[in-house]
Amino acid sequence: MAMFNVHLSLHLKNNKDYLEVVHDVFDTLISTQKGLYAMVDSNSLFQIISHTISIVNDKENLGLAEKQIGLSFLVHCWKEMPEIIEGMGGQSGFADSIIRALKHGCKDSRSTAYRTTSLYLMFNLLQYFAMEKNKIAPVIYKALTFILIDGYRNTELREEMLKNFISLFKKYQHIPIAILCDPFLKQINLLLHKGDAETDRSTSQVLAPNSAPYALNTTDFELFTCIATHKKLTASIAVPLLEIACEVALKHILFTRAALKLALLVLTRFSGNREVATSYEVIINNLLKTVAEQDELKVDLYAELVDTTRLKRRVALAQGPLTRQRSLT
């Protein structure tokens, strides 16, 4: 195993070439028990992983191509030998170092390819560990959640991450969606209300397109719908989701129908839940009051969008305020 530690370093010109060869040879060696044991017993695997981690975490090293290869190799090692990776490099193993490198890669603005690869590897690792029920899965899940929240105004990053979360939630119904939903839905509500304060929005801007401080798109609603239909949806998640649906319906005319459909979906699931029903009564009263105060001509438009037989049947609490507001016209 001196080949890895001495000869390759001497004969290969740079880290990129070294990592490519190591990755290829590693695949061949771990395909047999003898090869795997030889790498572990000789301490070669430890040294290779340590060297790779030093490359991907080196802030002075601007070689993104070699970092990309290094991250792919580390994730591959982790999936193939989780017990070895998590047991090496001290009490917590190399896990913290690998996650730190992936997080930096997800936030790197210098290269779209590097950021995309880092996101793919992180979600790929999360999906694998979710399937295996590895104890590291929640750590990666939380890290991705905070990356999304920190970069939520970055439309490209947000859409990429939302698609991955949608895929994750659809595939694994046992995943606790609260880890993402609690901070994520709170963030959206804050942005919606912050937009009102920043722009000093006048009452004539109700139902105006794109009135939030960020651009909504269909991917946002795909995630909302995925959350609304997920097995782990609870009343405490349903309430802020309802608030968002009604807020968006009020401020984004392009998404009014989609938002009300989302609200209907949530209400259908929690038709007998007192917490959700009470919260919705407050939300719908405030919403219709706002519409009536701003422009009576819009009351009929909005009432027509929300006044469906199904909504009446599912949410009787909303019928009283709705009828009263209609009488204004």
C-alpha cells in the first residue's frame, strides 16, 4: 500500500490527477474483502481520506475541480463504509469534516458546477442515510435546511434545493418534515410581512402580481403541496402553511387559485381539528376584512374564488364572514 502514500504523490503532477487515480483504484480494491481489509489494516485508507479532506477543506486552494473530485470520493467512501468513516479521525470520525466541506461547496458562488455537485452529493448522502436510518441523517438534513434558509433569496439555489426536498419527501414518508417546515415556513411568513413594511404598501396594491419581496414560482407550490400531503404533517405545521396560502392568495393574483387549492387541501386533512379550524377562522376573517377595506369592487372577485361548495362543506366557520363581506357590495 506504499503505492498510495508515496509513489502516487511523487509521480502525479497535481491533486486532481492523484484523486482521480485513487478513486478508480479504491473502487477496484473494495470490490473484494481482501482488498478492503488490506487498505484498512495498512492504514492507507486513513491517510488517503485525511489527505482528501485537507484538500477539500483548504480555503487557500482555489482548485474547484479537484475539490469536486475529492468530495465525490469522500461521499462514495462514506456510503460504502459508514462504520469506518464515522469511526476514523477521532471520536466523531471524519463525518464533521466531510459535512463541513459539503456545506462550503453548497454556498460557493464561484462555480455553479461545484455548487450543484455539492448539493447533489449532500442530498444523495441524505437519501441514502434516510433509507439506511443512519444516525447522521438528521445532521445532514438540518445542515441542508439552514443552507436553504440562508440562501432563500437566491432563486437558482432555492429552486434546486426545493426540487431535491420534494423528491426526498415523496420518496420517504417517514422523514420528519418539521425539521424543514418549522424554520422554513416561518422564514416565508417573515419575508411576506417584511415586504409590506419595506415597501409601505398602500391599500390599492391588494391582489397585485409579484407583491412579495421575492419571486414565487411553481416549485414553491410543489413543495407546499408535498408538505400538505405528507404523512408527517401535523396541525402545528398546517397552521403556518394555511397562513402562507391565504397571504399569497391575497398578494399574488397569479397564484390565487393555487394558494386557495393548497388551503383547501390542508383543511380537508384537518377538517375535524379544532386548532386548525380556529386559526383558519381568524385568518379568513382578517383576509376578507382587508379586501373589503381596500376595494369593495374586489370583494366579489375574491369571494368567488374562495366560495366553493367544497370549501363551505369543509370549513363552515368561513361561511359567516364570507356572507357578511358579500353584503357590502
